[in-house]
Amino acid sequence: MRTVPRVACINDLSGFGRCSLTTALPVLSVMGVQACPAPTAVLSKHTGFPAYTFTDLTDTLPAYFESWGDLDFDWIYSGFLGSLGQIEIVQQFFRAQKAKNPDCKILLDPVMGDDGRRYSTYTPELCDAMRALVADADVITPNITEACLLTGSEYRGECLTLQEAEQLAGALLPLGCRAVVMTGIVQENQIGNLTLQNGTAAFSAVHRTECLFSGTGDLFASVLCGALANGAALAEAVSAAGAFLSEVTQDTLRQNTPAAEGVLLEPLLYRLGGMHFGTKQGK
């Protein structure tokens, strides 16, 4: 009998700059979760730096996932997907795992854009494919820009009232996901996340800093996934992820770390190991 929760982590691997798999693997591991990486690409540095190398691993994914056919996962955590081919392959993996293990849950971070703009690599066709992938997810974690892209809504900035945020999050549910965690909602000197599940909305906020660090969305989603895999209720997991991200960001500001390098999570990882959430759902 398996006693440690197992998570498949589908994302790119950047050799420098704290993001994607280099964030997910230590976070999930310190939270007592077996993190199984499925790299979609290997980069020397993340794309926020002016120069980097990029190796696309799309062609390796079908055989990679086929070799995982004898495994089952408690959660699948999917991050940035950079092509139609990757989205199609990942969707097939989602469905194969769900068919074999109906208890498997899917956390999808639809990394498509920010600050009112979609990323340059994200064509309208890719947006449509991501919209279709949302239907396979149990939990999605879009920021406001991504919520607008997925629903075809007008982007009106990140300063939303709770009513406006709840309406936008509610427009995502007809796409087929079971729950929404919409991130980056600004209210004066606070920034928060709205959770919408089973008709119930919950909002949690922390102090907002002006400096924007790379990889914070990956850190939030990774802690969220770790908490969920350990049996936390969704609103509890969101609150824990937001609080940890705030603490790490404040510490990073004190260290004067360049924003492109990401937040200094390493000195505070031990705090995640001390968190307890209900009954673990490993088998």
C-alpha cells in the first residue's frame, strides 16, 4: 500500500531562474509528496532573461507517458505548455489516467499571459486548445489575464471588486473544470486569490509588494498542489499557498535579489514541511 501521495509534474525545466520544475520538485518533496517530473522542454535560463537555450521535448512525451502506463497518480499538476502538440499529448495523458484511476485529480495552471496580454508564443489556436484542456481539470489556477483569455472577457485590470472577481471566475466553470482559483486580484495594498467551488466563493489576501518576481505563479501552484495532495480543502490550500508566497516574497525583498532570479524559496522550504492538512490521500 502506498502511503506517500504521488504527483505527476508536467512543466519545463529551466537551469537558472526559480520557476517551473525547479520550484515544483523541492516544494512537493518537502511537503511529503513524491514529485514525478515530465519535462516538456529544457532551458538554460527561463525566458525572462535576454539570452537562453531552448530544447523542445515534445517528441519525447508520447513514449514517456506510455512508460508511465503502469503507474497511477493522486494528482497531475500541469504548467506551461508551449505548442498544440504538447496540449494534445497532455490531454491524452489526463484522460488515460482518469480512465484507469477515477480518483486521480488534475491541477491545471493555464500559463497563457499576464498584465492584460497573452504571451507572444500563445496564438489564438493555442488559446482554444487550452480552453478545451480546462474541461479535463479538477482545479485551474488562472490569473486575471488568463481568465479573460479563456472566457473571451474584456481585461479591465487587476483591481477588481469581489463581485467582479466572482463573476469572472464563475464564467470559467462552464468550460468544464470543477473548481477555479483565480490569482492576482488587487485591492488597495493587498493582493488575493478567489476560490470558487460548488457554488461557494472564498477570498484570501496578503500584503501586496510593488516588485514583481519571476516564478511566483509556479510557487503558488506548487504549494497549492502539495497541500491538496496532503488532504487539504481547496480554500485552506489556497490560503496556505498565498501566505507562504507572501512570506518568501518579503524575505526576498530584504535580500535585494534580482527579480528575474525569482523568490528565495530555499531558506524557507522547511516551513512547508511543518504544515499539516487533514488526512493524506496517498494509497
